[in-house]
Amino acid sequence: MAYPRRGYCKSIAARTENNPAAYAAGWVYFPAGVQGVVYKSADFGATWESLPGTLPDTICDVMADYEAGPRIFCATTGGLYRSTDEGRTWNRIIAQRGLRAVAGSVGHYAAAGDSGVWFSTDRGGNWAKCDTGLAVTRVTCLEFIAGEDGWLWLLAGTYGGAVYYWDFGPTATAGPRPSEGPVRAAASVCRNRLQVNLRHAGKVRLVDATGRVVLSAGLPAGESELDLSRISAGVYQLVKPVAGVPVTRVVVGR
């Protein structure tokens, strides 16, 4: 590392598809106090050097959009920062304290922290706050999932332990559909039979609280029915193919 000082690395962003670039960020102790520092490796992590500009706040997460230059984003205790010149200068684009996570996929970005979630559908040019459906607004981590059919979801983990998702629909559309904003994974209550709707044919699995698969079945696209008559009463997770909603909670009664 360029600075042999004590500090704390909190996040790493890397791309392995024929691109050796990787970024590591956190905070470092300087004589004048703690500052946020981003390091870059251009050889798959063998050697590192610090980017020239430091941040006044602790960096909690780093994300690089490699298709745009790259643009580097840092979620910090003092807001969301962006650099378009390899870290020489940084601009604060969301002045909200307590940001803990930033994520991006196909031009869609999200940032979140102690007080909710912000979205951008134009590579970080404009941001809008949306917490619809979030029972817990203290978000700790974010991750995008892209389906094979062009569908895009954002998963948000919260301090309360729940995971929420936002359905962006096909990525060719203008942006997320507000009517399907971040919502708690819905619970399906049933007895002997469960209705399942898939966009594409694939295998679904019913998993119990210990992680054991109690039922696995290949289903066609569209509406189908699972026979749960031999499944004990309890709470399960229905895991669908990538092209469907990631996880649905199922309550089986008797």
C-alpha cells in the first residue's frame, strides 16, 4: 500500500472479466485525523496504490462503474461521493449522513444507509429517495440481481434482519415501477396445494428453517400447482429460478 499507516479496509470492488482493476476503501489514520482513502490495483490485487484525493468521512462501501470511465462511488458516514477522474477529485452527490452501501447494474444505481434508500436510473446523474414498503429503513447492504430475460431486482438487507426487494422490471424501461417498490417478501399461506407463477420454466425448491430441501420440482412457465400434502406444517422458503422473484415465504398449515 502507498500509505503504511493504521486503518480499516471496509469494502472491495473488483471486476474479473478481462479487467484487472480492483478498488479497496475504508479509512486511514493521518496526523491530522481519520480520512477516507481508496486504493486501486491494476494487476488483480498484486500491488496497490492510493488514489490521490482523500475523503473527509469514513468510507463504508465502494463501487466502480467500469463502463463509464470508470466512475467511482463511495458511501460514507457523511454522504455519497463520486469521482470521474480516478480519485483526483471527489464530489458529494447525496448529502445524507450514515450511508453504508452503494451498488450498480446496467446504469441503475442505489445507495442506502441509516435513513433509507436512494435510486438513480441515469448512472448517478439524478437521485430520488424511496422507502415505500420498508418497515426498517436502516439498510446495511445492497445487491443487484439481473435475470436472464433482462429483468432487474435490487435486494436490500436491513438492521432489523429482513431482506426487501425492488422490482425494476425489464432494464430497457425508464426505471423502477413504484407500485412494486421495496416490499417484504410476501408470505403465501396454504394447506395441501400452493399456486406458483413462473415467467420461465425451471426448478423450484421448498427449503425449511435448517436449509434442508424438502421438495424440489420442475415447473413450466405460467401458473402451476405444487402438492404439499406430505409436507409438515411450518414456515418454509420457496426458492424460484433466477427469472422469478428470488424468495417467497410459505406458511403450510394443517
